[in-house]
Amino acid sequence: MTYPIRPVDESEWSEYSRVLGEGFGWTPAPVQNERFKAQTEFPRTLAAFDGDTPAGVTAVYSLTMTIPGGTLPVAGVTAVSVLPSHRRRGVLTSLMRRQLDDVHERGEAIAALYASESAIYGRYGYGRAASELHVSIDKSASAFVRDAPADPELRLRVARPADVRALLESLFAEVIPRRPGRYARNEQFWNAALADEEPDQAGNGTLRCVLAEDGSGVRGYALFRIKSSWDDDGIPNGELKLHELEAKDAAAHAALWRSVLDRDLVVKVTGSIPVDDPLTTLLADQRQLRAGWADELWVRVVDVEKALEARSYSASVDVVISVEDEVCPWNARRWRLTADTASASCKATEEPADITLTASALGTAYLGDGQLTSLLEAGLLTEHTPGAVRALATAMSWSPRPWAGMVF
């Protein structure tokens, strides 16, 4: 059975959101539902219909994302959901294929998403392109190394997030070009980041803010909530849940971490950080950084030529890659990538391939996370010319490591 696919109109929001609620097991409060509706780009939604009823949905945010060496318009895939009654009927596959066709027609070279289940998206050509650490730090064992950066000109200021929103937006815009995977936030995304209604608090307290600043202005900020708790003996047992910590320089970064780690009535700090966050080297006893690894961004190369020419490279490389891509057949051919640290060219060729890889493997490498050699060792790509994978992996690697920092 086939299901006609088309964008949904704003008047169909209740049916669209019902599919999301069923698929994700989520019942948003009215204020959250309206906020999500305001974020939605209705012309970029898609729904597969069973009669008049949406059986599956998906959508795209039009993002500008940092890539190695620059920025690129990126299709931020979101709201992928199928009714439990319509699973295993090809609904998801038809939606994902149609969406990628639409992305290609719009001229976007890259699509990116957060995967609710990591086993789903590889078959549509997405690859795990960024990772993160979920950390828990015991306050009593959080001392920094002796030579941790400090600046006597820095001062900390407690502020209500809503009152300093313009300062947060300005600082955020300044720091996101440094790390691949970061994306610019429009008004609606900032509304979500600073949301502080009771359903947003979820028992974890109000959203709080600390600014690090000097005479020239703000150099960093931290956003967090504190879940207050006391044990049976009246001893404080609070948890500080870090939402964001952004800084322009090392001293501001260290000062903000000390601020959240030294908070009164808190025994531990939890949150998510990049795998190479400087905190991992600031702690004097690094074993106290209890961390769980998780996948973060997944990337799909929609247009090989445009995507590989748009980014920068860390070393020179001249390699022919054969891309296997059943979902985006326009990519499925051999490409000669010639690049150095100043420029890149990627053109279709009939020359013999040095490497054969899938679209998902190319997606894992795109933001610079450096997984190509691991894929080779796992037998998930083929090297025809000895040393070609290492050369490509070196050229595509990037520092700092990619990370988006906020689910879209």
C-alpha cells in the first residue's frame, strides 16, 4: 500500500502533533506545544497520509551550521515519527527518501539530525558525525590543576536569563564558528533555550544564569537548573544540571566551571559536553569526571561534490573515492577529491578508486570526527590503494571535535 506524501498546513497541526505524541510517547504541556508549533517550518514538513489521517511525519529546520573552515546551509531533520499502527509498512522509508529528494532540489548539500534510536538512520545514508559526554562530577573532588587559567579582570554576575538575553545571543553567535556542528539560533530556538515555564522546569528548579565579564563586556555564560534535595539528616544533596556553558577564552571557561562546581548546597554537577571539552584536562583528579559516551549529530551527505568542496581540510590529499548510495543515486559514482589547507576540488571521474565507502561512512567523516580508520579496521569500507584511508582521514580530521550542543 502506498501513502500519499505532502507538506501539512498549519491548520493540520493537531493531527501532525498527534503522530509525534504517539511516536515519541510525549505529551507536551500546552505552552510547550505552542512553542514547538512556532518553531515548525510548515512548508518543510512532510506527512504520509492514510486517507485523511497522517500515518507518519517529518520536518526540516533551515539551519546555518558550522563546518570545518566555514558555515553551510544545512537541512536540520526533525520530528520523524510513524504511528505504531503503521510500522513496517514502508512509511518511514518513503518519507525519508522524499525528504532527501526535496533537500537535494533545494540545493542543500548536507542534512543532519539527532537520532532517537541510533539503529534507524544508517540505512538512509546518515552517519554518526559527532559524539558527546554525559558527565557527573562530585563537587567535593572537583579541584582544578594548579596552573588552571585565571584572569583577575574577570568577574562573575548572577542574572535572570530573560534579562540578559541579548548578551547571551551575542556571545553565542561569537563562539559557534569555532566548532563544527554548532548552528545559529533564530528567535524561536532562543525561546526554547530559555524556556522556563513550570513544565520546562520539570521539578528541577528555575533556569539560572551566571555571566563572566570584564570591562570590555561578556566573555562567557552558564545556564543551569538546581534540583534541591536534602537527606534524612538534613544534609544538602542538591544536583546542578548544566544546560549550557559558553566562553570566548580559557579563563572565562574555567571561571564559569568553578562557579557551577562551587555552588552552595550542591553535591554534584551533571550535563553534556563535547568529548574534547577543556574540562577533561582542568580537573586535578580526572577520574572524578564520571562520563558516559553517546552519539550526538548524524550527518547525511546529500551532494558529494558541493559538500566536499565547501569544507576545509587539515592536510593535503589527492584521492579517488567510490561512493555507494542507493538512496541518493546522483552521488553513486567515483569522485576525485584534491585538497590542501587552502582549497578543495571534488569532481566526478572515471579513474580507478582508491577507497570505496558508503554514504553513511562519508557522513561520519564530514564534520571532522576522524572515524574513517576505525571503519576500515571494522571492515566497513574498502581500501584499494594502501595508505589512502589514512591520508583521507588525516585531511578530513578537525580540531576541535564536532558537537551541536542543543537538540533540534
